[in-house]
Amino acid sequence: MVRKTSWISCALVGVVLLLVGCGNAQKEATDAAINAAQSAINAVQAEAAKYVPDQLQAAQTTLQSAKDALAKGDYQAALSAAEDAASKAKDLAAAAAAKKEEWTKQWSDLSASIPKSLDEVKAKLNAYSHGAHMPAGMDKTKLGDAKTQYEQLKQTWADATSAATSGNLADAIKKASDAKDVLAKLKEMLGIKS
């Protein structure tokens, strides 16, 4: 009887050791998956923060879910969330590259058109200031307002250019787009045909 009990005890200890071993292997695999997802997110974080911050936040939230599940011992949920976070990190790189390309083209278009429009407005303002016939509805007061607007637009364009030079294309495009809208109205008021 002692022998049988001894055998059963050994078998139970063996099963417990096997389960602990499997649990450790599962924990290590889950840890590795979480670390891989973290590394993938870290690799694209700088670009993603500039171009697709919402998608970066989603990937980081998913990674945190994986870490939370691991802390609770839910290896299956942790592994699933880690795989999802790694997939989102891969998508982040592609989305950031696409957004960067889109914004670069937008900036290129704006930086080609706005200086030209500013030059046209300046030439018209100079002509009107030197006695050229002003369009209907334009008088000295409105001409003064137009000059003030022109100076503000030049500053806005300088700010946009500075933002683009420092790598902040989102801000540069916003400022340049706002300037472009105001410029269009100013050109119309000055009788400049687009």
C-alpha cells in the first residue's frame, strides 16, 4: 500500500512539474511575443507619432492589453493581443509612409503656388499704390487693409515654411492652406485673375 501511495505521489508530482513546465514555456512564449510587438512599435513610433498618431495609440493600447492579460496569467489572451499589436505595428509603418508621401506632395504643391500668388499680390499692391487704376469697390482704405493682409500672409507663409523645415508637415500644410484661402480672396478683391 505504501508503494502504491508512493507511486501515486510521484505521478502527481510529475504531473504538477509537467504543468508548471508547460506554464513556464507558455509564459516565456507570451513574453517573447509581447517583447517582439513592443520592439516593432518602438521601431516605427517616431514616424507614426508624426503622421498617424491615432493608429499608434491603438497599437500601444493593444500592447498594453497584452501586458495586462499576461500579468493576470491569461496567456492565451496575452498572446492574441501581442500578435494583434505586432500586426498593428506593421500596418503603422505602411500608413505612416503613405501619409508622409501624401503630405510631402501637398506641401510641394503649396510651396509652388503660394509664393507665386504672394508675388502677384505684391505687384498689384505696388501698382495701386503708385496710381494705377483700382478695380471697382477698391479705395485707399481697402488698399491699406489689403496691404495689412498681405503682410500677415507673408508672416503666415514664413511660419508654414519654418514648420515644414523642422519636419512638422501637418502644421505647415494647415498654415499654408489657411494662407491659400485668404490669398484667393485677396487676389479676387485686387482684381487678379487666377
